[in-house]
Amino acid sequence: MKARLKVCRGAPGEDRRYEHYEVPFEQGQTVLDALRWIRVHRDATLAIRFSCINANACKECMIRVDGKTVYACTTRLAEREMTLEPLPNKIHLRDLVTEIAPPDERLSSASGDE
Ligand code: FES
């Protein structure tokens, strides 16, 4: 059994594109499990962000799945094609990663200018 993920790729200034991945499917897996599998087995360049993995505690894995904003670590993988995109209302950094820290909590750049 396979899950199929259609994943938005690209960085600001580049054309966004969708890449398709097939991932081994097991009941109980999450979208984040599938993204981590892709990074290990198919494409280490895929940018994703997560920290707590499945506790819904860090809130860093927030993405859009089939047009809905969700936590990738608590969203069940399905045996169908799922479309994964970055959050539309945040600064896009690369692939599925957006700037989620509030502006006053972001680190300043090394040169001191922002
Ligand atoms: S990885 Fe921490 S909330 Fe999803």
C-alpha cells in the first residue's frame, strides 16, 4: 500500500512547482512520518520543519494539507493523493517551511540589519 503526496517545492524568487512522491503506507502514520521518510529515502533537500514530532506541542510543523491548515504531526496519512503546501499567510522560506515566529521573537541577522 502506498500514499501519494503532491508536495509544493521552491523558494522565494523561484517558480513554485509540485513534486510527487509515493510513500509506504501503514495505518496510524502521520503526514510528518511520510515527509521524514521522503527526506531519508527519496530527497534530502525537501525542507520541512518540526521539533516535537507528535506531541502537538511545538507547533512548528504547521502546513496546508488539501487546502486546510493542520499540524503535519497529528494529521493521519491517507491512501490517496494528498496535496501539501506551505502556509499561505506567512513569509515563505522554502518548500513547506514558513516563518512562524512572531516578528519580535525572531533572531536578528548576524550583521545586525534586518
Ligand atoms: S512537530 Fe511539534 S506540533 Fe507537530
